[in-house]
Amino acid sequence: MEAFDPALLPEFEEQDNEEIEHDGLARPPLRGRTSPPQGLRDIDWTSLEDAYGAATETPLYLEAITSDDPGDVAYGAHGLYAATTHQGSVFSASEAAIPFLVELVERDNATAMAFLARIAVGETHFVRSPRDIDARTEYAGAVAAHEGAIRAYADRTDDPEAWRLLALLGVLPGDVAIDLDTNDPALLADRLVLAGFLAASDDSSDRRAETDRARDLVRTSASLLVRLAAAGTLAFAGAHDDHARHVLAHLADSEEYVSTTWITAVGPFAEAAWLFSAGDDELTRADVPPSLRVAGVEERLRRALPAGYDEDSPIPARAVSSELRAILAHAVAASPDLFAGGSPDLISRGLPATRHAVERLAGLRNDVLSEAPGASTLAELIESDLRAGVARPVTLDAIVAAGAWPVLEAVLSGSTTVSEHTTLDPRLPRSVADDPMLVTLVLLLGEALSRTDLGTAVTALDDALASSDPPGVRTAACLLAVALAGRFEDRFVPLVRSFHRYPEYSPAPVPVLRRVRDLLPPHLAEQVILPS
């Protein structure tokens, strides 16, 4: 096996930063001669929106990038970046700008080309591997309608931004030629990654010439940027070898930034390329490089999760295969931090947002919430009610049957307040006094406690009176239980008062405390002061 020594890799070279810099002069008015696109002022821009409201400045920004004054161009570019394509988001003004940007692209305006690409496919870092190719914006189709103009511009200027846009829009033919004969490291890196993306998107295309060249460059180039791009190309094309994988793994935790059309942050690009090329079994092997272990587990889960589920329709326990259960068990053991705050990508695919909930799904946590009184587990019944904002009788009956106090303890996992998230999915807020999910949870637990475990609830309230902690979910549920059962006593009145003069910060849901007050006899209710 070929030995890999990271000490033999070159360093990243200094790159020329060609960013347009503002000259510090106030604008408007523009200071140079401009040639705005036809009909620019015929649009009612005030009826359109950008990132900051009415898009009144958009036509000025578009005109500015046609100026012969560099300061004007910088002003227009910064304006379009901040308002029309803010952090990769698009707006109605973005769509309206498309035909005007296309006209400027036909005049070989590179700044217009860059913003046309941003409107269609967002920020550079939105797409790090061919797996991200669907990260197009809602206006990608409107931009793709001008494919002919963009391709003609690309042929005339060889602007990497145009070639990247055509590739990400999926309109480049599989046999398009890519010239890798250049001494410019940044340009060579862009062309290499383009070849890798095209190879990944079209299995029938013959990219052997590019992959052979990449296999040589990943070992011999004096530019580490080129070696990174070559390794990525081999990964995307399915032509990777051990050396290319070692380069990607070594650079996966790099904090370097580079300035190319395809790559900005080195570490995330290297990680994405390594993950793209890894087989399922490779992702969770013991010898996965430390810098890739968490990402490898996350990628393995991403591939294993069943389709058809999302954050609002999470994967039920009955849909978990034995294979997925094993992968979840490995993930919890190998990468517990992955579930500390939840992975947004995995949550969007239906995975629970808390570690406890993931453990239940994997069969690793056999608590009372894992019991299945019917087709769903008790946790799933409660979570369904929280999402709907309704405490259903079937859920209440199931809690009572399982034991209200054990359920409360399993939900709160020993926490006296909600200063920490509950063990349920979805996660409840840390301290939002009138959050509907929190209110529903306390209503369920309080009514269940009133039917059973009432003595335990009274003991818990006495403990709360002796504690310096503010009343939280547990206390609110117990207060509701004794009030519903007619067992509320004078000494509990201080616990019903909101702990803070600002109820929005109360860990006990104020709507529940209001209900408790309404259940009290007049001589007690008048002692309770709550916000209206």
C-alpha cells in the first residue's frame, strides 16, 4: 500500500484577492459613466422586496455595476450582495433582476455573472459535493431559461463562475471538454472540480483523461489547492484511491480559506468529498480518521434513514429496521455529541432532536415512555399531542395506566425545571411561559397526576416550597393536580405566583397557573397575582 506522509504536502500558496474594494466615497450619486440595461427604470421596484424591505435601491445597484468607476462597481456589488442575494437568500427583487443581469452578461459583465449565479444557486458553500446539487433556489429555473446566453458568455470568457452555474443547473452536456492545461492554480482547481461534478452527474460521460490527470496532480502538484481539488475530483468521479482519500482526510479539519469559484473553506470541502466517496461500511469503521468520525456517523445515518419523514412527521418506532437500530446504537455510542443539540439535517429527515429520544428509537432506553399501549409508544403519543397542541383523552388514559409520576420523571429526566430540554421530541423551550407545547405537556401531566399519584404530587410541592428554585414544569403539573382534585392548600399559594415580574421568562407556563388560580376558592384565588 502506498505510504502517505502529510509532512510532504506543500503549503497553501498566497492568493491574489480580487475583491472589489469600496473607495470610501459616499454614493449615490454614482460618479462614473454608466450604461444601464434597457427598461431598468420601467419596473415598479417599490412593489418588490429585498432583504431590507422595498427594493428601491436595486436598480441603482444594477446600474452601478455597469460604471467605468471602480468605486461605483464596488457600491453596486456590495448592495446586490447585501440586499438582493442576502446570505444566499432570494427575494422578489432578485427574480426581477434576472433579465437585466442577463443583458449585462451578454455584454461580458463578470460582476453580473456572479450575481446571476448567486440568484440561482446561492452561496458557494451551499454546494460542496454533487450530493448538494439540489440546493438551488426557487429562481434557478428562471435563470436556466437563459442557458444560451450564459453558455455563450462562458465560451467567450471562460469565466469559471459561468461554467459552475451551467453545471449546477444541469444543462452542460456530458461530453463538454475541460482544459486542464493551465499554470494558474486557482483556475486549475476550478476546472478539476467542474470535471468531478460532471462525472458524478453523468455516468455515461468519459472523464478518464481528467481523472488520470487528477491522479497525477494529487501526488505531484506544487500547489496544495490543486492537490485538494484533484482529490475531490477523484472522489466525485468514483475514481479515488488511498492517496486521494488520505489527502482529503488530512485536510478535513483544516481552517484554511481559499478564493476559488468552487472552494472557499478547505475543511468542509475536503470532508464533503471524503464522505461522498466513502462506502457505507467505511463511514463507521474504527479506523476512520478522528476529524471525520462524527461526520461519518452522521452521513451513515443520513443514508440509512427511511424516506417520507421530516421534522413534523418523525420516524415512528415501528418503522425502524434492525439495520437502522444497529446504526443508531453505534451512533449514540460513537458520537454522543451529535445528539446533544440535534443535527438539523437529520432532524429534517425525521430523526428525533434529543439523545433520549434517539436512544428510545434505537431500543437502548427501555423507560416507561418506550412502552407501546397501542401502535405508538407512549412517548410518540405525548409528542403527537404536543405538536397538535391538544391533550387527547387517549394519551391521558395511557399516562394514567403507565403511572403519571414515572411518566413525569421520564419526561423531565430528573430536572426540576425546564432549564434543560425534556427527553421528548420535539424539544420544549428552555423558558417560554406560554409556549403551546409546554402548556399541553403540563395539562397532560397535571390531569394524570390528579387521577393517580396525588400523594406524590403533594410531597413534591412541599419540596418545592423548601427549595430556592423557581417553580417549573414539575411544580406546575403538581399544582394543577391538587387543584383539579380539590386538595389545594393555603401553603401552596406562593408557588402559583409567577416567579418573575416578566412572565415570558417563567419556566412554569403561565396559562396553566391561570387555570390553577381559576380552580381555587375565592379566598385563595384573590391572593394569586398573575399577568393578564
